[in-house]
Amino acid sequence: MRSGVEIAPDCVVVRFTGALDRRAVVHVRRILRAYLVRPGRVIVDVSEVGLEWPPGVDVFPAVLTAAGGWPVACLVLSGPNARMLEELEARGVPPMVPVVGEGESAERRLLMRPTRVYRQMHLPPDLGAPRAAREFLRQTCAAWADEACVPAAAVVVTELVTNVVEHAGTPCRLGLALDRSGFEVTVRDFRPGPAPRPRPRPVEARRGRGLHLVASLADEWDTVRHTDGKAVWVRLAGCGREGQPGMSVS
């Protein structure tokens, strides 16, 4: 895999040539990581790239998330061939990393909020984690120009992160996502065990009602077990209505 770079005033254009295989993914990740830090806006020309390892297309949303997500980092793919485009769509990449074809303006699309935006934060297992999580939530919603969901999402984030600190005792990963279906919160711990579920509590109990509160606020929620932990995700479908996917950053 070879790469060429063109430095423009407001963005960088990276042109890859060759086969996208397991080895090439390392090269792609390294190049994009560097330019997503500065200037933070990157157009990737993949018109001369052949796809030899289909999971390799996951490198694009992964490196975008690692760089901080939109609008801290902005990434657009330009000119994929039919096979790559099919795999991108099959793996759900275009909602997070827009894809433009011949004749479309990649520069213009670079500044528009993707259909789905996602950011994540890693938190330590200490008593300050819920407060840090709430601050990350507020900063993220402000960056996405969509703050209507902050009150409900702040309660959800606080309860889920507190549960990890008090019961799992491990670091956790907080993920925030926004798309047309609403606002999504995911909190993942790293302690194997049964997935948490709301349990009946005595009326006089002062603690242990966190998941009940989360369930009352959520339009939809569920738990996912992993070999090394578990996650709780919550969708607030009534959120995400202030900003529109087509809004731009300055």
C-alpha cells in the first residue's frame, strides 16, 4: 500500500494506492491518525484501492473514533470502487464516515455532520468518574449542537457509571452516539458476570434503584455480555431533534 498527501488550507487529501489487506490496515491507520490530529479534516481518496480483506474497511470509523470523533476529527472517503462500496455499506461505515462519488464535493461533505456521530471516553473506577462522565456528555452535546437530551442523558450516564464504580470496580468505557433514531448511551465495564437487571426494592430502600430510573427514562435499553465484561446501552428516542444531520461546522 502506497500513499500520497496533498496539504490544502483547510484539510488534507490522502491518496492510497494498492491492496487493502491486513498489513495495509496498519499503514492506513498510522497515516490517518497523524492527519486527523492536525489539521483534523481529512479526505481519503480510495479510487485506486483494491479490497483484499473486507474487515479492513473498519479501520476508517475506528481511527475516526480514536481521534475524538466529529467535529474534533472529520473524515470523508472519496471514490471507492463498487466492491469496496458494497462492503462499506454492509459493515455500516457510511453513516459515520461519509462516502462521496465522482462529481460530488468531498470538501463540502467534510464539514457536514455525518448521519451518525459517535464519541467515547475511558473512565477510571473512582468516585470522580460520574462527574467526569457528565462533563464529557455536556461537552459532546455542545459540539454536536444538540443539547436537548442533556438532562435525561445526564441521569442515565450518572447511574450507569456509578454502577460500574460501585459493583464492577473496573475502568469503564462511555460511548455516546447520535443519529436519526435518537441519542444513545453505552457504558461497558470489564468484569465478567451476569448482565445487570432491575430488581424489586423495598419502598424504604435508599439505594439500588439506578436501573429502575434508567429504564423509566429510556425508550429502549438492553444489556450485552462480553467475555471480559458487560455493557448497558440506552436509547433516548426523543432526543436528537435540535440539530440536523446536515448541519455544518465552521
